[in-house]
Amino acid sequence: MKIWTQIVAAAALIAAPMMASAQVVQLQESDFWKVEVEAGTMDPIGLRIPQSPYVVDMTAKGRSYGKQGGTLSTMITRSKDVRQMVVYGYARLVGYNEKYELVPDILQSVQVAEGRIFTFKLRKGMRWSDGEPFTSEAFRYWWEDVVNNEKLAPKGPPSFLKVDGEYPRVLFPDETTVMFIWKAPNPGFLPRLAQARPPFIYRPGHYLKQFHGDYADPAKLKKAVRKKKVRSWAALHNKSDNMYKFDNQSLPTLQPWIPADTGKESRRLFVRNPYYHRIDAKGVQLPYIDTVEMSIVGAGLVAAKTNAGESDLQSRGLNFKDVPVLKKGESEGEDYSVYLWPNGTASQIAIYPNLNHADPIWAEILRNRDFRHALSLGIDRRIINRALYFGLASEGNMTALPVSPFYNEDNLKSYAEYDPERANKILDDLGYTERRADGIRVLPDGRPMRILIETAGERQEVENALQIITDTWRDIGIEMVMRPLDRDILRQHVYSGQSMAAVWFGWDNGIPTAGTSPEYLAPRAQDFFSWPKWGQYHQTGGQAGEAIDMPKPARLMLLSEQWEKTTDEGERSAIWEEMLKIHAEEMYAIGILSEAPQPVVVSKKLKNVPKVGLWAWEPGAHFGVHRMDEFYFSGQGIN
């Protein structure tokens, strides 16, 4: 094996000077790409990685050094879920480390001045997966030729870049420097870039220019448009430019694994990126694992196939109800271990009364805080916890989890005890005293007090929980009807106001800190199912949806705006605490329980997978924050 020697330096911390210390690392060539290197069709490792790669000291992290090789098998249930490889790979400009601290990743460093001037330093010599240089040109192409091209982006750059209604100035002083400059602080900018589904603010222009009307040969472009059967070059460009979907194998990427064609619809293959920017402190380029194989199987088969040893790493598609059979397999000698990671969402199951419901009478009822209190008091969370999670989850409302600095037990317990007597009194005091013969209350217009709750129909646990709630709500005179829908149809129902109430997870991020944007607690997005039209109004700048017409949601909006304008951590913390308190008192979403154990099945041959982790989409990108590129197969067990 050829060995090249290179000087590498440790990655700089955000807004901190570059570490002065350097170390000599002997880079080791990959066996996977050895044939290409020896044939001269691929540069040796010393020329493939940046001059200052991201160096991982495994010992310092409490992990072991691995070796390259092997194929990791896992399963998904929908073909479009190949995008999970962008989530799990978690190569970001900046990303969260295992302590959920924001650190540079693809970037060598980030400097922030006055909370509004962001200077990105790129790693010199870094390349895309096709070997082309990754420089500030990638940011320029995205900014000037994509999001500021009205044919590709009719609405202009994404709204998250707007501060006080203005977009930043974006500068590209040299090949390794990019600057975003706003007139006011933009504290949510870096956390955005670290998301599980980040806004990719760079593009491989060298590849995409063949589809761009300002660069491509007109005759060739016209032919390509005709061949792909799309309406215009812009449609062709957008179709070829899905960095998150991972559906274009030719689109260069910076992720640890790149898609490869298997020729089979039921299987997707990903191979190691030869130009990946991370190495371990012994000079071995990450990822350790050469290939990842994703099999597309029916949702009902994931647990059985996992139990049969057909997956090396599996969590997606598994639920707590699968734990007994998985544990049984583990105890009977199957070659895997079952870890139980607490879920990082603010609530495992939450009911969202739609305050923007199209029915004016029901909208008025659902907007009444006392009514929502009665609904919550009519839920026996203890029974649900025992029936669904053997009592291992945390009972209470949707709020910050205990690992967050903003955890407050009072918020968790607010109106969360099972008290049907109190719930009945609240409903009586609201005037709903008339009942049918079966005990169901009657509305003033003669209709029964029947709440239709819609679900995505994807989680059996939700339906089981709702069945229990159906019984306890009946005791307080409320009839509940459950309707499972396709996920996309559910969203349409909620967004249009047809849905009376919906069930979903709680806030993705259950472990906020002062630096976490609280925008998802305010009516700023329609995907918070309690106020879809208020969120749409904000997202469209008033072009669609409805303006907020309730004081507390308006207060939440104001607080989120104040958080954006201040750089004082104490003020930000105070804002967070007030917003969480408002939610606990107003109960815009009725949380049932949280921190439910999520089964994570890990092959015993697979190393460096933490036994204790957090299964969180945001922040963390599920396996992403645990750095899947550091997982490896023990020597004897390489596939």
C-alpha cells in the first residue's frame, strides 16, 4: 500500500482562532480505490483530501480506530428514503458534535462578527465527489446563478436568509472565503446549516452549468430538454439539482457515501466518496465502511427481516412494539444487539387542535383554552404509557426535555394529570351541559360533541393511544373518531382547514438551548398543525393564509422576532422560558408522553455505535450526530 505523508491541522472552532498545533499524519490509501489509483485514473489519497482535512481523534472521543471495508446493510420502506443517506452521512458546513455543540465540518472555520457578519473559510484543496475543486465558486453559483435567477427561483432566495425583510450581501473574496453580511444579527443562520435537512447554499456549478440557459450550448440544451421531456431548461436544471433527495447519481456531492447504480428497483447502493474530507488521526480516510446497501421492503417486514439478521444497523421502520421480538432474537443468540435510545422529539404523540378549522363553531371551541385543558385532563397518560411502552416513557405535556437547560417540570405537568372530574366541570362551566342519552355532550347547534382526529396512519402506537383516549374522553362526554390518512393527504387537510385535529410528533427539537431558534414555537410555519393558516400567512408574506387574530400566538411571534434581534444569551434564555410557559398554559398541542424508547438494532460486528444515544431528527439527524462514517466492522466480521 502506498503511503503519502501530509501535514494536517485540527479543525478550528466556530468563531475561534485556528489551533496552532499541527501533527504529522501518514495517510493510508484505500483498498477500495486502489485499482483506480494504480491505473492512474484517480489521484492518490494525498491529493484527494483537503490540505487541512477534518481530523478525528477516536481515542479522545472514547471510540476505537477502525479500518476500511465492508458493506453495511440497512432497510427503508420507500424508494424516496434514499435521502436518509444525506441525513445519516451528515456532512454539513457546520454540524453538531456528540455534545450537541455547533462546530465546523465541511468548513475549516467560521468567524461571526456582531452576530451579522459570517466569514466562512473553506478547506483548501477540498474536492467534490467527482474530483473537481470545491471552492467559493460553488457558493457564487448557488447565489448568483440559481436562487437569484428568476427562471430557477421565481420567488428569489429562500426566506430564511431574510432579516428585517432584507437579504444579505454575499461576497466571494477568494477561492476559500465566503462572506454573508446582514445589517442585523441572524442568529438562526448557522443552526439552519446544521439541520438534518439543511438548505444547501452551494452547488456543483461545474456539473449543473450543462443544464443552465446562461452557460449551456443552446442546441445541446434543447436536445436534453426534449430527451427528459420537461418544459424548459429551468425544469431540467431543477430536476437534476436535488442535493437532499440524492436521486441523481451524477450530481457531485460532499457526503461520505455517493449513490451507485445497482440496476434493481428494490435495492440502492452507496459507495465511499474518494474525496471525502474527514480522516482519523492515524491517517485513514473516513468513512470506514466502503459501501452501504439499502433494501426497500414493506413497512411490515422491517422487524422480521431485522430479526432474521438482514440488517446491520436499523432503527427506521422499527417501533417499540417490535422490541419483544427483537430482544427475544438477541437473547437466543442472533448476531445483533438491541439498544433503546430515548426519542429526542418534544413529544412522542401529540394532538394538535386546529385553531384555523374551517368550521366556525368548532374553530371557536378549539380556540378556547379551557376546552383544550379539559381535553388534556381527560387523557390517562399513565395507562397509555404502560400499555404502549411498559411505563418507560415520560408522561406529560409537550415541552423541553430534561436534558435541555429549559426543562421545567411545571411545564411538563401542566394540566397533564388524569382528572375526569375536573375536566367535566370545565366543560359544564363552558355551557356544554346538554347530553345525549349515551352521555355525549351536545353543541348549541344540536350536533354531538364529536372530535375527528386524523393521523398519518403510519404508527400503530398512535392508533392504540387514540383508542385509549377514545374511552376516557367518552367519560367526559366527548366522542372521538379517528381517521388514518396518507401523510400527504393529512397535510392537505390540515393546511386547508378541513382537519379538526391531527396527531403528530411534538417539536422535532426537544433539547433547545439559548442558541436554538424558537421560531418553531411561534406561528411561522404551516407545518405546526395547530395554526397552519397563520404559519402560511407568515411564510408567504401575507399573500396566503390568515393573519394571527389571537393575543398569545401574536406574543409568541413577537418573542421569536425579539430573539432574532438580540445577541445577549440571557435575553434569549428569558425569551425561551416565556415561550415555553405560554405553550404549557395554552396547550396549543396536547402532548401525551415523551422520551419513548426507540429500538436501534446493531450488528455485533459493527463498532463505534454508541449504546446510549438520542434518536433525534432535529438536532442530530438521527445517526448523523453519532457520525456514522466512524462506524466500522470488526476485522473478522467484515461483509
